[in-house]
Amino acid sequence: TMSMGRRSRAAPVRKTASVRKSEALPFTNAPPSLDGSLVGDVGFDPFGLSVNSDYLPFESLKWYREAELQHGRVAQLAFVGFVWPSLFGTLPGDEAHNFGELNPLAAINTVPQWGLFQIALFIGALEGQRYLKCIAGDNEPGDVGLGQGGFNPFNFNYSEEEYREKQLQEIKHCRLAMIGVLGAWWQNIYAGKGVIQQLNEAFVEPEFVQKAGYYFPDGI
């Protein structure tokens, strides 16, 4: 009985927090802030930003997820802009407006000044709405009121599991697009041509063609 009494008075055993391996970097551990509950969380935080309060805006991961989604969505649109003119053509132009430039980085210089102003005004209005809803407001990261639960012209009606799957698909597309547009941008700077233009040249027969093994010009 004495031993049982001692056991009952003993301090409870504390459970240690389980360590989660990073899926993105299997040779490291995921930080405790990334517990897998966030859609698309693969434990990728090599710089420890999610656990450093000095670099965590609003003391919440919501800011980082909002930034990731927004950068990814812009990257998807940007990559479409890189390839669309070469695939489907451009708007008709005139002497004062050159809309036939297929180099995406050079095309920005052909946009009229008032055109750039309209673009900046439109983007600013969208960003203002996003800030009010997703950052200053209570909306989930990336929820700008489009689709299920908001303006829904296509009548999307996903179950909770389906909706989470769609969120996972989007974040994967966002991450892939950010890498893809970075590669397209760098290759465009290096070659001075659009992505599709460079791909087309890979299938063009060179001007100088000789059979294999012919190393000497005629007359020698």
C-alpha cells in the first residue's frame, strides 16, 4: 500500500513534443510552428522565419500564407503573359502603338504612358480590396470573395475535403509558377527572346548542314 501511495503522489510524466521531419528537406526537422495543419505545409522553413517573432508580421502565419498565395497568383498570370502573345498573337497596333513586340521584357516599354497609369490604378484597386478583406479583415488567406462563398458565377459547391484539395492544388501551382516565371525571366534576359521563340528555334534546321563525319570543306 505504501508503494501505491507513493505512485499516486508522484508527479505526472510529461510528454515530449513529437519531432516532425520536413517533407521538403528530409535531412532536417520542421519547426514547431509548421505542424502540418496548414494546407500545403511540407515543413519548409530553412531560415526559421515562422518561429522568429521579429520577422513574423502580425505574429501570425497568415501573413506569410497570404504573401505566398499572392506572389504565386501573380506568377501564374505573368507566365501566361510570357507565352500568350507568341501562341495566340497580339492586339492590332498602329504607328503610335506597337503591340507586336513578342519579347515580354521589352514589351513593357511599348505601353503608352496612360496605359501604364490605368494598369497601376486597376492593380491598386484590387490590392486595396485584398488588404481590407485578407489582411485587415477576417478572411482566410487568399480569400478575396471570389468563388465558393462569394461571387460565384460558375456555381462552385465543393465539400470540405474537396475544398481543401483545391487549396492544395492552388498552392502547388503557385509554387511551381514562381519557379517557372523566374526561369522564363532569366532566360529572356540571357537570350533576348521570348520563351516560345526560343523553343521554335530548336526545331529549325540550321543553315549549314553536313553529314556526320565530314570535317573538311570542299577543295581540300
